[in-house]
Amino acid sequence: MSINENRQQVTIDANEAAAYVAHKTNEVAAIYPITPSSPMGELVDAWAVVGEQNIWGMAPIVREMQSEGGAAGAVHGTLQAGSLTTTFTASQGLLLMLPNLFKIAGELTSTVFHIAARTVATHALSIFGDHGDVMAARTTGWAMLFGNSVQEAMDFALIAQASTLRSRVPFLHIFDGFRTSHEVMKIEKLTQDDMRAMIDDELVRDHRRRALSPDHPVMRGTAQNPDVFFQSRERANSYYAQTPGIVQSEMEKFEALTGRRYRLFDYIGSPDAERVLVLMGSGCEAAEETVEYLVARGENVGLVKVRLFRPFSCEHLLAALPQAVKTIVALDRTKEPGSAGEPLYQDVVTAISESAMSGDSRFSNTPRVIGGRYGLASKEFTPAMVKALFDEAKKPVPRNHFCIGIVDDVTFTSIPYDPDFSTEPADQVRAVFWGLGADGTVSANKNSIKIIGEETPNYAQGYFVYDSKKAGAVTVSHLRFGPRPIHSTYLIQRASFVAVHQFNFLERYRVLDTAEEGATLLLNSPYAAEEVWDHLPASVQQEIISRRLKLYVIDAYAVAKSAQLGVRINTIMQTCFFALSGVLPHDEAIARIKDSIKKTYGKRGEPVIRQNYAAVDAALAHLQEVQIPAAVTSLFDLPETVPAEAPKFVRDVTAPLIAGRGDALPVSAFPVDGTYPLGTAQWEKRNIAKEVPVWETDLCIQCGKCVMVCPHSTIRAKVYDKPSLDGAPDSFKHMPAKWRELADQIYTIQVAVEDCTGCRLCVEVCPAKDKSHAARKAINMQDQLPIREQERKNWQFFLDLREGGSNLRFNTVKNVQLLQPLFEFSGACAGCGETPYIRLLTQLFGDHTIIANATGCSSIYGGNLPTTPYTVNRDGMGPAWSNSLFEDNAEFGLGMRMAVDQQAAYAKHLVSELTDLIGEALTISLLTVDQSTDEGIKIQRECVNALKARLGGAKSPKVRDLLSVCDSMVRKSVWIVGGDGWAYDIGYGGLDHVLASGQNVNILVLDTEVYSNTGGQASKATPLGAVAKFAAGGKTTGKKDLGISAIRYRDVYVAQVAMGADDAHTLKAFREAEAHTGPSLIIAYSHCIAHGIDMSLGMNQQKLAVESGYWPLYRYDPNLAVEGRNPFQLDSKAPTKLLKDYIYTEGRYRILQQSDPASARALLEQAQESVLDRWHQYTQLAALEPRPLAV
Amino acid sequence: MDLSTEYMGLKLKNPIVPSASPLSRGLDAIRKLEDAGAAAVVMYSLFEEQITLDSFYIAYYLTHGTESYAESLNYFPDVYSYDIGPDEYVNLIRRAKEAVDIPIIGSLNGVSAGGWTDYACLIEEAGADAIELNVYYIPTNPDMPSSEVEAMYIDTLRSIKRLVSIPIAMKLSPYFSSTSYIARRLAQAGASALVLFNRFYQPDLDLERLEVAPRLVLSESDELRLPLRWVAILYGRLPIDFAITSGVHTYQDALKAMMAGAKIAMMASELLKNGLGRIEEILAEMTRWMEEHEYDSVKQMIGSLSQKHVAEPAAFERANYMRTLGSYRTAV
């Protein structure tokens, strides 16, 4: 699709493209965040906040709901009441909307939902793109219109809107998640006039006329009996029959306006093609590029792009196919296990079969149809795969029901392809940038592609690949630009420019894999041009020489430092890219970069602009070309991803994933049901911290606070006996243990420097200061590199030491530090405020815990491959963990509880029945051991082991049954863990039900007061006055008091904790909650990157929250009421600080203070009042005289 | 009684002027100061570092952790313009000029002759009658000679003088090797007044946390004596006005300030502690005292006890120190 020079061209992604039309052509939006569709809702909300109007001159109302189910319900309501309404969703979100989709379609209601199509969670969650979600909605009666590119996402949003108004059939406007939703592309922007021309206001008025109104009342939503329901369902047939024709006519109207021609089924390729591919979504673009390439080389092939999938018009499909077609390859980006074929394949087969059966003679011979799957969860779909499919179609008996893009060595469904086949044109610049999230690489590249797209005649495309980890996240940017339209919906395979923004990536990743012959390599290097060569790994040197790469270096960090930009090297590297790529003349490039800096940072004040300008001006003076030697000289190379002693699974599966080579793993490498071993995070040594904590034995008071706050469990403490020190490395530090109970024992704090993220939380909480040099503490930060090798050995020695102190009571922070964390080295943000609570949970209860984890940050850092941070102790026991969904986590956990209890009851029943076999003493023990303490659990475990030993030889069904359930007699602690988005919003109904169940479950709410994982959208936990997405003007309602709601059940243990304010209190609450035999709820203040804080001060923020009275610490223990005491204990002191002294240390509040001071002042006043009110209420509760016990 | 005075060419109805402080935050607050009898208002300070830091902080908040993880490419809605520059401050001056009749003096607090000097233009454009420049600089670098420090003050003043035509007062710290010399240099560089002295908020030490702890302590009357001495020494020697700030709490303090040579007495701590009503009380008490002592006007007493006019000029110099110590020993 070429660009019309007379129209405005913009370089945006498909989310923005679709949201733009949705905003202009709707009156209301009810939204809920879900990846990858969230940006659409955020944009529409942001535009509404600043009063951006729709085509009727009104700013739409935008309302965030508590779930997608809620959003769909609200949309249904607004539609029924006559407003044009939209929403945006994906994946599970769309599934939650299904009931309303059926209703809205059944009522023939005009609306368009914009879907960034995403994988539905099955054996695992995936945030990436395929058609699993929309295919689950294909029976709802909604039209389904697929846009394949960013331009089409904008165009089809409008065509769908026009078509739904005319047809009355609701539309799902679909484009591929990430590949299209997040691809930045130069497109032509539709105008307000285009939209006015496409939207027929009379149809809008018809929509309103159908609305419910007491002025002309009707009923909808009746209940119907067998006599009429069926007929009523058939009554709407004509509307569906007309819809394809309506869409086609709207497409034609659109063509007349814009010149862009679309058909329900667009055909590309040779007019007499014998082999034709049929597919929909972004894969069509790669297929189009390949078809054009092959046709130009004489191949007789073609492509049908399916635009309107529902209602499926066989007639239009048949008309689109060339008459000569012999083999049709129907491709589905979804999997329907157990089906006769995937949905599009089945529809194509039906169309061809019906045509043949009806005696239609349009084809020379009835073509055969083969079908298969591609691209699940954003798996790459490349021209090489398309070529392989055309080759397969040529065979006399091509494979049917195949897979393409993977190696299926189990059921042998995959079609092989030649990965070296490429259609990437010579007149296109392809640039790949390896960066860190923190260094701003992606931001700079988004700006670059905008500059190229909007300031040059080039077509431009940008796509960005992100990390699974949030700390030290690696990003890879793929930028293409050139004189012809770009259809390459796949990652760059042959780059003419490679930039490596972090020097150590050379030793971690195969960054030059994509570099083509003669490509330019730009390296951010601490070494100057004349010395850098000797610091390159041998294989990198080899690749540079053999591919004749041109190498340039710049010490971007030095330039950034002089411009006071810290680690943000983005504008510096961007300037070098423009200079080396030559896409613009030098002065113009600099001017455009500065313009874009002004555009990007302008709102943030002149000083930031000046700072970045200075970096741009300084950059080129530091750029140096390296003279490439003729031979490889390096004596070192990329190290092995994991050590040889790693378990087989880690070596064979985890290691390739870590190294970014997961695509090459065959089907057989994976578990059949998504079950993964624990403890694999320990094998991935990321070395992301520049500075790490170092322990000072002369100052340490062994308080354990550093261990307590460490978000990644990289600081550990052990006590052990002196002889264990034999063989210790010379640099291994130790000191006498300061416990009365542990006389003569030795104490060590050891840091896993290769796993540390360098967050500094430990240093900030360390209370021990040097009396002669107060800046020196018992933990201080030092450069990691010089101590890496020695500390690697020390860490290994430390791990091998046996944990001591088992005679201690683990009810103090000092003692708990000695417990092994069974959660380590997660992918959480550096300085995360959530993970210290999870680590504590695993230290205290990990060996007998099952965790139900709501979707969100904690499920991502807890369970996102490649590695698993939950781990096991020496005996192989540890937390068993699972994630069901976002909305059902409380119920999921309750289910676990019921299962465990039922099995334990059955086991005890069998034990009673088999007393003769087991023996009376063991039976009594098994049935009566008090397991309320760690010691009791240990005794019961020994009893169960004794039982197993005793029953080992017996084979009766009852014995075998008992052996299958006897472990359940060891008390299991069920923890239901999730964030505030789950607990306060989407999962609240279930949470409330579980709290009311009386069952023994422990609920841990990691309250960050926003949806952190999806980028900081407001939840009902978001405080008054804080800025969040969907609360851009500062939240105007207060935070829900979840704790008090739970307290009203009276049998629920409730605690509100903040580790940074009082770690002992947190520990006490965890202990009491777990001991409580009914439901318990811990609401844990979790500082978060979404608060706009210096994360190293996170624990201090928690302290301020408590000291200001914003976050009172309390415990409500129903067991005290039983003893005749007041169950409510207010554990923090009356506020000693004003609320402003806390909140204005956080960006989420300061942003409002600086964007709208008057509102900020008003909200602060309300918020301060509400703090005092709540404190007053709590003090009243704490002062209540308990009701006298009944006699 | 004629309480009027003239400061930097501004005709003031009396010599009591609230100094740069939170007292002038907001239009209502400025109106209240006028109603309370203040002769002019020195606005709260526009801090150079605040503007720079606000800009950096906002940029940091909006970029930290962004574009790293596919589900959370950013964390905040970026829809607003941020009030990071001097807009709010300048608007307040503009509105204050419309709302009150007394002169409004803008206050700039900074250390460099960089971009913030542009703000002086904006303050002038907004209608301010004068600018008070508070160069709050703590020279900690042992390699930096005092001449360099002094040059920085002069350069800053000159760079602003080039940009604006309204009078500029320099607020100084007492920590110069030669206060008289720097005063003369500043007068030559175009300062219309010297405001003596800036009170540095000296940091405190927290013994429990072993940390440096910032602590704001309001002034006491005793602190008047340092500016009193220097105004008295400088009065009449330089073609420049003086204002005394720090330690003005009572009508006696105000009278002493005038007699030492100040054209105005600036107050903040007393008003923060005891309310704006103190202005009227002090003015009334001044009037009563002046009537009792048969003064006709404030102008009459300005500089009457300056070094130039006292019977014993050495009282302001080292001899006074010796005598003070002597009297202390006698008392013991």
C-alpha cells in the first residue's frame, strides 16, 4: 500500500492507529487493561482527559472497570441506552466478555470492539500474539474483521464502525498482538472528514432510536421457552447474510475517499496461480512480500488475505481464488486440539466442497486444501516458511494438518524450511540495536523511526523485542526503512547496521548473528578505538573479520556522564546511528534529533532539554572508527550459558532459552502439560549489577535486616560450626555468631554478586555505621567486576555450608535471616517491594506451602520462563506454585485447600482402617501430632516417612491409596498471592467469597496500589490524589479499605503490614496469619517502580507511609476475641508527619503537583483529612472494650 | 507620624517588608500581607536548583523502568505539561500586581549565571517592581580562591543587569573575607541595594542516626546584631540602599535597623511565629516610640547611629569586641 503524499503521514503503532478512530467515532469507552491492548484504552483515556473531541464535538466518557467482564457489561448497558460505545481487549479479557458478546449480537447492537489478538493461556500464559482468543469468540455472532498492518488497523477500525452501524451486527476489529499492535510504522492518517464521510449520522440516530428509554419504553432480554427461542435466533439471519455485502460496500466507499482498496478477500499474486495461501492477520504481510518475490522469479503462486472472517462469505472467497488453483494452503494462527482442522482451514474446505458439490465449474479442477498452524504466541512467520509451504503444495501428496516454524519431532507434523531463504531487499536499511531497558535504547529508536518516517520520503518500520526480566532487561530494536513499502512482519534477518549499546552483551549474546556482509557495527565501548579489539571475544573478532564489518566505538557512558545523563545513553547512540546511517544530512539529522528531544522532553522542562542537547552535541566528537586487524587475537570467548554441573533439563532446555535460542528447541524438549522443575533461576548468572553490596564484619550487628529486605534473595546469612570453615576461600568472610543460643558458632553474610541487581535496599536499611566514618556501614556498595571471581567461589562455599541454628525459634528478624529462602533470583524489578514478602513466606513456610498466584507481577517474576525462582531445600521440598488466571485466584487457592483437606481426611481415614498394619503407636502419632509449630510439622513428616517405610511392601488397594495421599497428613499451608488489581478489583468477588468461607487459607495481597504489571493503571487500591493511568488527573476517590471489609467477617485474621516500617511486625503478622485456622488476609505495602520513586529508598517510603498515618499497621486476630480481648491491635504510632511529607517524595503525587497544582492541593487536603479520619476510626476500634465472654 | 521610606527608588508607606518566605505563597497570602500593613512584599524565592531538579525528577519518573518489559512500557500517563519552569511563580507576580497596591519584589535564588537568569526577564515582564537576588553559595572547594567566589557574585549580578531595567537588590551572606569590598564591587556593578544577611539554614547532626539532618530554625532578635553592625559600617560609604533581614522581631529591632542605616526592615520569622498582626503592632509601637522621642519621620532616623554618625565609631570595629568580652567577664 503506497502512501499518498498529500495526506498527513504519521509513524505510530496499531494500538494508536485503532484507538484514534475509536476515540473519534464513539461516545463512551468502558475499559480494562490487558496486554497487548492496554495502550488503546490508555490513549483514549488520555485524550479524553485533555478534552480531545470525537467527530461530533464531544470528548468521550472513558471509564475503567473492575474487569473485562465488567467492561463488557458496562458497554452492553451504554449500547442499550443508546450511546456509541467501544472497548479494547485481548486474550482472557475477550473470554471474560463472551457472555456479553452473545447478548450484544443477539440484540443486533452496533458496536466495534478493538482486539489486539493474543494467545489464550493453556499450559502456560503467554502475552504474545495469535488468534486463540478471537477464534474462541467466533460463535458469538460478531463480525470479525482482520487488519494485517498498522495502516489497516486504522482503516479497518473505521470500516468496521461504518459497517456495524449499517448492518447492526457488532464487529470485532482484530489485529495481531505485538506484531501489529506494537509495530511502529509510517502510515497515512485518516482525517476527521474521512470519518464524517464514512459514518452515516442517520444510522447513529437509528442506533439511538433503538435505545431503551422510558419515553418510548420497550423490553429486551426476556426469558424464552422452547416454543420461540429457536425461531427468534433464526430471525436475524438476513442481517448476517447482508453483512459481507455491507462491508464490501463500505470498503468501496473508503477506497473512493482514500484510494486504499480493500476486498473481503484480497488476492495477491499470479492471476493463474496454482498454489495459493489463505490466511489472515499480520502473517499476510510476510506472505505478500514472499509471493511478490516468488512471482517476480516466475513462480506460479498467490495469496488470499482474509479480511472478513465472520460472517464468512464462501462466495467472495471463491471469487477471489484464481481459476487455475490446484492446491490451497489454509493457515491458522491458532490451535484447536482434537478438531478436524483449525477454523480457517475448515471454512475453506467447506467453501471448496460446497462449491464442488453444487456443480460450480469455476475451477479447472476442484482444488485440494491443506491446512496447518503457524505463529502461535508470536512465533516468527517468515518468507522462508511461506516458501516452504508453497514448495510443500507442489508435492503430489502434501502434508496436511501441519505445523510451520517449529520442529515437531514427536508427532512429526512440521514442515521443514530453509532459514537462509530471504526476501529482504537490497535497497532497504535494516538496523538492529541491542540495549538495556534502562539505557533508553527503545525510546531513542522509536524517535528515530518517527524522524525517518515523518521527515524523509522513506517508508519506515520499528519493532521492539523486550525481556522476560524486569531488572536489567535487555531490549532488541529492529528498524527498517527504505524507498518501498515494507511488508516484513518478522524480525530482521540480515542487518546492515548493528548497534550494541552494552559492551558486556558481546559476551552474553550472539549479537552479530544478523549482521550481513559489510554491515556497520556500532559499539558503546569503555575502550577507545585503538584498544577495543583486544577486549572483543574471539568469535566476535572472527565475525567482524569474516563478514568485513565496519566497526565504530563510542564511550557513550562517558559522554552521558559529562552531560549528567546517568545511564541514559539513548540520544548519544541515536546521534551516532544517524551519522553512520547517513539517512539524513548531518546538520538536518542533528536538528531533527533535537526537535524530537524537544517534543519528547519539552513538557518536562528546559533543563532536561538542555541536558540532552548537550549530549547530542558532544556525541559525534567521541565517535571513532576502529581499524580492523587481519586476524583473530583474542584468547577468550563467550562462556557457556550454564555450568556443566547444572541438571540435565537446565542444560538441555533452560540454557538455550537463556541464550535466546529457544526457537530452535524441538517439541520433544518440552513437558507435555506445562509442568516445570523448580530452582532453575540459580543457573542463570546475569551479572547485571555494576555495584554490589559488600559485607563488613567489623561493623555488622547481625540484625538480619539486609537479608530481610533483599528482593532477589541474593544476601544470605548462615551460622555454622568452626570446622565447617576448613577449605574456605581466603576471601571468605566470617565472624563469631552473636546469639546466646549459638555460642562458638560462626556467622557469615554472603552476597550472590552474579545474581544481585544492585538495588541498594540492603545498604539503605543497614543500621550499623562506622563510628569514625558514618558513611561506612556494615553493608556497602562496591564495583562488582573486581570481586566477581572471588565472590563466585565464596558463594559456592557458602551454599555448601549446612544451615545451622535449628534450635532457634524463628520468630525474630534476626533468627529468620538464617532460614533458607525458597524463592531466589527472580525477574522482578531491582528494588522490588513485593518480593521481600514472598521470600519471607518461603523462608517461614516454604517446605509445606502451596501457592495460588494471581496473574500479575508476582506471576511473571514468579513463573515467566526461561527460569523458575521458586526452589527447594536440601530435602527437595519447597513451594508448589501455580497460576490459574487473574480473576479467579482466591477460588483457585480455596480449591487447593479443599483438595488437600480432603486428601488428608481420606489419609487419616485409611490410617484408622489400617491400624493393624501400621501399628497403634504410629497410628496415634499420625492422627494426633500437633502441627501448629515447625517442630510439630517435622515430627509428622517423620511419622509419614515411617508410615511409608512400614507400608512399603504391602500392595493392597487401600495401602496403595494411602501411599498416594499420606503426604497430605503433613500440614499444608495454602497461600493465595496476588496484587491489588486482583484483590481489590477483578478478583474481589472471589476473594470476598473465600474470606467468607471460614477455610484455612492465607491471602497475601502485595499492594502496589496500581496494576503494576500492565504499566500502572489505577485500581481501587490507588490512593486519593495519586496519578495513575486512567486517573491522569489524580485519583479523586479514596482507596478501598480492604482490611476493614474483611474484619467485618469477624473470623478472618487481618493484618496490614509494611516491612520497611516495621519488619518485626511483618514477621509477626505472617506467623499469626499462618497459624490462624480460618481465612487470613495480609495486606502488604509494596513500594513499586510505578510509584515514581528512587527504588533504593523503597523501604524508607514504607516508613514514611506509616509515620504519616497513611498506612497504619494493625492486626486483627479473631483468636483474641475468643480469649475475651480486643481483637484489633493498632501497631503503629499516631501520625508524626504530615501526609505531604510522605506523598511529595513520590512521583505519582508530584506529577500532579507539577501539572495541576490547584487540584493537587485540593486532593491533598482531602487525603490528609481522610488519613486523620481513618486513624481516628482505627484508634476507636483499638480502644473498644471487648464484649464480656458469655458465661 | 511619617513612617514612609524609599528603598531602591520605591516609595514605601513604612519600613516593614516581609522577606522572601512562604508568607508570599499564593495570591490570598499576598493580599493578607498588604492588609496587615506590609509596605512591600519580597516574594518567596524561585530556586534555580528547584527548577532544574523538578525537571530532572519529572523526566526520571516518566522514564524510569520504561521500555523494558513488554507489558509495562511506561508507568504514568504523559498527558500534561508540567509546571517546571517559573510559570506559576511569574503568574503569581502578575496576578499580585493586579490585586495589590504595594510594590512586589521578585526573588531569585541560585548559584550560576546560567539559564535561570532568564527568569529575571520573566519576573520583570510580569510587572515586578524589583528583584532580590539571593546567591546562596557555599564554597566548599579548598582550591577555590575567595576572589573567584566574589567574581561569581559580580558576574551573576552583571548578567542580570544586562537583561532587566528594574532595580536589583543583592542578598548576601555574612561570610566574605571583606564584606566592605564585595559591597562596593556590587554597588559598582549596579546593585541598587544590599540585603544583609541571608540566614543559611545550617544543617544539624542526628546523633541517633549518625546523619546530617536539615533543620529549619526561625531567627531570634539576637541575630539582628550582625546585620546591624554591617549596615552601620557600610551606610553612607556606598551609593546604595540597605535592608536588614534576620532578627527583626520587635519595634525596637525595626528602629535599630533604621538607625543603623537600613531603609527597610525585613521580617519573616516573627510573622510566621506570631502572625501577620505583628506588622500593625510593630508599626504602632514604632509610632508611639517616635512620638515619645519626638521624631517626625523614619527618614530622619535612617543612619543616625551608623558608624559615620556615632560618637564612637570604633564601637563597630574590633575594639567593640574587646569591650564586649570585658563586660562579659565583669558580669561573671
